[in-house]
Amino acid sequence: MKSNPNWQTARIAALRDVTPTVREFIITPAAGSAERWAPGAHLMVQVNVAGQPQTRSYSLVGLPEDAAGYRIAVKCLMDGHGGSRAMWQLAVGDSIEVSAPQNHFPLAYLAPATLLVAGGIGITPMVSMAHALVKRGLPVKLLYAARSTAELAFAEALRSLLGDALVTCVSEQGEVLDLGRAIDELPLGAQVYVCGPSRLLDAVRRRWLDAGRAEPSLRFETFGSGGQLPPAGFDVAVPRHQTELHVAPDQSLIEVLEAAGIEVMNDCRRGECGLCALDVLALDGEIDHRDVFLSAHEKQENKRICVCVSRVVGRITLDTAWREEVVS
């Protein structure tokens, strides 16, 4: 689903730290009022990262009828690409460009039961989904994993809403989500929604398919942070553009390509849509595939890479879709 944002000027109306690393923002349009949105929707914002304008997407939290404005929550990632740090530098009253709500993760209401699975900041779209399902009297269970108890954002409000239907898991305490049991307990025709690192999605997908469940009933949103290797700098060559580039640990490959004037088709920038996938001509090292678009077989082949989220240890040579015009 292609994003087609209508940008508008807004202001930061309120800030609240939900956990030591998660800050909630209430954003109100400078003109008019916030548009209604459906559970699973996100807001695109324009931030300044190292002097360059960048676009980031954040799930809308809470209820669509929240008259206060758009509510998002941003986890500050010190080893990220700088977008969250730029957001955390904003103060009440600051102006910011935002899109109208977009939704690539819509919630369906026809299933006999719904399982929500969240990892870390992936809890944000689940808040509105849980509220919407409870409001309609539909069966829902939420599995929520975080590194520490302090990082269980919105857990208190969700406990009041869901009671025992909220199951939390804290990895620092050695706890592990029992995905198999949760899936086995679901009735036929149930659906599952997952938001979190790609490793969590992979684990749910394996359990879901092993249980003989229908793959279309598995719906997900990821934020491309499930790499197997820590982010490090790497080199990239693009022979068609006669270009040699270096990607720093806090930069994404697509940002470096775009800064060099190399256009790359893209949309989600979360490793989901596959529009940014480029052909790999040569690899001296290892690709850390962080997308959920390429199949396991394609990732093993290392013939393509989703440049919005995936990284490299070493050096990679890429091809692009650009072709020089030939005038006859």
C-alpha cells in the first residue's frame, strides 16, 4: 500500500515520559482538528537528522476519538539512525510537519478471536486495537514482551482494560513468551497481529504455520530493528553510478544512497513492502537482513537486499534501476 501523505503544520501540545526510554507526544494540527483514524494507523513526521530532513513513521496510540490530538510514542534509540533522538529534542510548542493518518496495518473484526503480540515499542498499535476489540465485545488476548519491567509501556492501562487477557514477559527475568500455547488455544478462524522486531515476527510465523493456521490470518508490522548483528560501518559500491560510499553505524543504507543523489524506489522504510530491494552484484562480508519482505531462501542467496533497513558487515556492490538514456 503506497503512502500518499498530505503534509500539514502541527505543534507539540504535550509530552509525557511513559518509560525511561519511551516518550509520548500529543500533536495538534496548527489549522483545524485532528482527523479520525482507525486502529493500526500511523502518523508520518518530518524530522531534521544531522541537518537533513528525514521522514519517520510512528503508530497512533489510544482511541481514534481522542479529541486531544494525535498521540504517538517514540522510543529513544541511541544506536538508531537519529530520528528518535531528533524527536526527543522537541519541546512543547515546537512546530512539526505531519501527514494525515496512514494505515497499512488495519484491524479486522470478523474473526472469532484475536491474538495480539507485541515486542518492545511494538505495543503502540496494539493499544488502540485492544480498545477497539474490547469495545465491540470481541475475544482478544495480548502477549507483550519487553526487556525489563520498567519498559512495559502502557502496561498498567492495558491491565485495567484486559485483565488476565494481558500476558507480559520480561526477558531480564528469563521469561519467554509461550507462543505455541497461545496459538493452540485459539479457535479455528482466529487471527493474530504482530508488531515488533523481525525476530519476533519470524518466531510467531513459524509457530503459526506449524500449527496449520492460514497465513492470510497472520498480519504484522515491524520496525526493522531485528538484526542479528550489531550495527557497524560498511562500504558500498554502485558501479552504474561510478560511486563508492560509506555507511556509518548510525546511518541507513537508503539514506546514504539518497544523499549521494541515487534515487531508490521506497515506501514503508520498515522492510515490509520490498520496493527498495536492490540487486547484489558482489559481497565481501555478510548481509544482516533486517526485512520481512525477502523469503528465507532469498536471504540465504544474498542476491537482493532491502536497503531501507538491512545492513552489511564488510563491503557490498549494488545495482540500481537507473539506466542512462540513449539518444538515437
